[in-house]
Amino acid sequence: MTEKRPGRGPRIEVGVVMGSESDRPTMEEAVRVLDEFGVGSELVVRSAHRAPDAAASWARSARERGLRVIIAGAGGAAHLAGAMAAHSRLPVLGVPLASSPLGGFDALLSTVQMPPGVPVGTLAVGSWGARNAAHLAVRILALSDPSLMRRIEARAGGAAPGADAGRSRDSRGERGAAPGRRGAAGKRPPRTALGE
Ligand code: C2R
């Protein structure tokens, strides 16, 4: 299923692809960050396992459709980001999702351990990864877009990275303090699914 962003918005430069409709709530977090920076995106479901031809043709046509970065989120035996990198020369950012009983560790290893020459920049598990994939995509695009770089600088102005810790979530999508920070009560944040 393809879901195009509304027609009158900014040019669509980031393709956010996910392995299943069930990944949508997490991957929408990436779209929300892109929206905050005014970066146009499309959010689609493609599965390298279940519909490999459709996934390959989406990746192969990505560049000519104007995309400049692909964000791919998938859980379990997550081959989607790797398949995107195999079929496109665009930068691919992989988001391992915690959708199986292994809590995302399976998806993390499947996504991160790509052979040399077929790179997937792998982010954290779950919503942290989805959000950071979007932030990284924005930084990539800003290298050739001075006004976007100014928006990044304006947003960072005075606020240290992680200043949105109040609404941060851990890798299971649960709310908590940012890593390395202590919560209001001075306690350590909750452990992640990967046993931080
Ligand atoms: P369902 O909820 O549809 O059963 O999917 C999806 O990303 C999802 O997290 C369960 C999980 O299967 C993942 N999936 C992949 C791929 N396709 C679907 N990892 C793929 O091509 O890598």
C-alpha cells in the first residue's frame, strides 16, 4: 500500500518504508520529525519478504521519483533496509523494530551487519531509532540545503541535544528519561528491551 503525503506540501525527498502496517505507529514518529523540519516524505509499506518485487521496484525508482534518502523500518528477521540498499544507491537509514518476541535484538543484528559496499546506516531500536533516522536524514539533506541547515541551527540554538528528553521514549516506545540522564526523582531511566 502506498500512502502519498498531501499534494501541496514540500517536495518529497525522504522515503519512509516499513515492512508491515503494524510498524506504522513507530515509523510515523520519523515522519513527525521530518514534518517539524518542513521536509517532505512519503510513508509506504513494502516487504522484502512478502512482496519482494514490489519492494525492489519501489527502491529502484526512488531516485528518479525525487527521493534523496530512504528510511527503512522493519522488525524480526529484518531484511528490508538491506534490500533497499541493494536496489538503490541512495543513502539508506535502517530502523530495527521491536515487533518479535526477541524485542528488537533480531532486527538490530539483521539490519546492522551488512557486507561492505551495501551500506545501511543503522539507528537505535524502535521509536528512538525512527526519530533519529529522521534527524539524520535532515542533516544529510541540509548539506546541500542552506535554509534547512539554518532551521537545524535555529532549533538547536541554546538547547543542548536531548532537550526534548521530557517526551523521550525508550526502545519499546515507552516514555522515560534520555539515556545517561536521571529522571526527576534522581533515579536511573528504565532499562531498554536490549538490557541497557
Ligand atoms: P506483521 O505485523 O505484518 O505480522 O509483521 C515487519 O516489519 C513487522 O515488524 C511483523 C513484522 O515483520 C516485519 N517484516 C520484515 C520484512 N517484512 C515484514 N522484517 C522484511 O522484508 O524485512
